[in-house]
Amino acid sequence: MTIGKSRIAAALLLGTTCMAVYVMAVAGYAVWSYREHKAALMAQIDHDLLQAARSLKYLLAPDFHDRALAPDSIGRDEELRNRKRVTEFGVESGFKWVQTIVEKDGRFYFSAPSVSEEEARERESWYFYPYEDVPAEFVQGFEANQTVYLEFTDQWGTYRSVAVPETSPGGRRYLASADRDISEVRRLVRRNLLQSAGVTLYFLLASLPFLFMLTIVYRAHLSALKEHNAELRAHKDNLEVQVQERTADLRQETKRLQEALANVRTLSGLIPICASCKKIRDDKGYWNQLELYIQKNSDALFSHGLCPDCVQKLYPEFADADELSPPPDSAPPPPPA
């Protein structure tokens, strides 16, 4: 019975462990799927941003940034032509803004920005418009001549931007930048998270029969353990009763033996006896007959008779008889006062 319950307990533990591993694996897959999907989307967005920024120079005259040195260095017609090309490129590619940015005396200016209809109504010219809130990461990328990515959130949404350092044929350095609204991307990522959660929930629901079976086995095992514990408690109580009864019996037997031993008188030690008459001296110095001394100091009783030698000595007339009958026993002499 113990071996069977041990096997059930081991199987129950194994099943619980397997189920826990299964749940963790499914949850881990959901988290991994979410992160992988998000990383893949962001990698694709970064790739598209980089390609768009690098393509801007092909929309402009090769020497445009060599000439974009001041607000009046580019004519109105060329500005509008650049605006149209850059804006159409941004709209068709799905970008919020695309622009090139130049630096002069430590300040940054838009040189060829895309312009929405609302922005066109606000200002007639956006060429060499100051970029007052240029991100610090863009400035660092410009100074270190490194491509930088930036993600930011404002009142209009969440955006992913790239700034690529470029150099004109004449050696003038500028930034090519592209921005994309990733609010929709975040919604896609959240949708993927919900899908992953749905897949996780599906597999967890699929595991419910196993959980139900495991619960049944666990309850059966628990019930068996309770019954076994009840049997053990009953057996223990029975043993305790038996021990108490046996202890009481032993106590009674011990008491009986002690009482019996108290009534037993034995002779021990050195007993002085006469070598001739065989009398024994008691503790008071009196000499008593052997049988009287033993009878007094023990529970032994004596009966008197004659042995054949004494019959021959005392009653020779009976010694030669064919049928010799010993004289009747005499009563033991009374103990001395």
C-alpha cells in the first residue's frame, strides 16, 4: 500500500511539473513571439527610414547643398520644385516628414523639407527655416558623423526618426532625415500581442482536460492519504491501549511477585553447626536442633522417620524381618520458646 501511494505521489509530482513547464513554455512563446514581431517591425521601419533618407540627395540638384548657404541663396522656383519632389516622395513612401537639414554658425535649418498643405498655408517659404527644437541626438550624430535613430512621442503621435550625415560634392556637410508615424505600428504590435495571448489561451484551454485529470488523481491520492492516516491513527491508538493494558498487567504481575517474594524466607550466609550432634546455633547463641532451626527460618516443614541404618541400630529385632515397616511418623517437636 505504501509503495503504491509513493508511486501515485511520484506520478502526481511529475504531472504537476510537466504541466507547469508546459504553461511556462506557452507563456514564454507568447512573450518571444511578441518581442520578435516587434523587433522585426522596428527593423523593417529602420531599414525603410534609412533608405528614404539616403534617397533624398537624388531628388535634389547635386550641388544644392553647396549653394544652400543662406535664406536668399536658393531661388523660389527651385525651392518649390524641391518641395514638390520631396513631399511627393514622402507621401508615396508613407513617411510623415522627409527633409534635409543644414548647419550654420551652430544652428540648424531646414533646407529641403516636405511641406503639408496646412504648413504651406502657414508659411510661404520653408527653405532655411530655423529648426529650433532639433533633437540632441541629431546634433550628436552630425558632430560624430554617425547615423542615429530616435523615437519620440508628442501631442500628434509617436514617431521614429533617422538622421544620416551626408556630404555634398563640394564638401558641405548636412543631415538627411526621415520621420515615420509608428502609432499604427504600435497598434499592430499590440494586435500581435493579443494574438499571441489568444494562442496562449487556446493551448491553455486545450490543456484543461489534463488539468482536470490531474485534479482527479490528486484528490484520489489525497483521499487515500487521509484514509491511510486514519488507519495509522487507529492503529496507533490501539497500540497505545494495548501498551497501557500490558503495562497494567505487568504492574499487577510485578506486585504479585513482590508479594510472593516478601513471603519467601530463605537461609543464607555462614550457619554454625555442631560437628557432633548437628545442632545449629542461632543469632542469640542458642543451640537448636537442625530441623527446628530450618523450620523457624524458612517455610519448610519436617516429618520424622527412621532410615534403614538407624532401624538396624535402634531396632535390631526388626532389622532382620522380611517385611520392614518404619514406625509411624512422629509429629515435629514444638519450636523452642
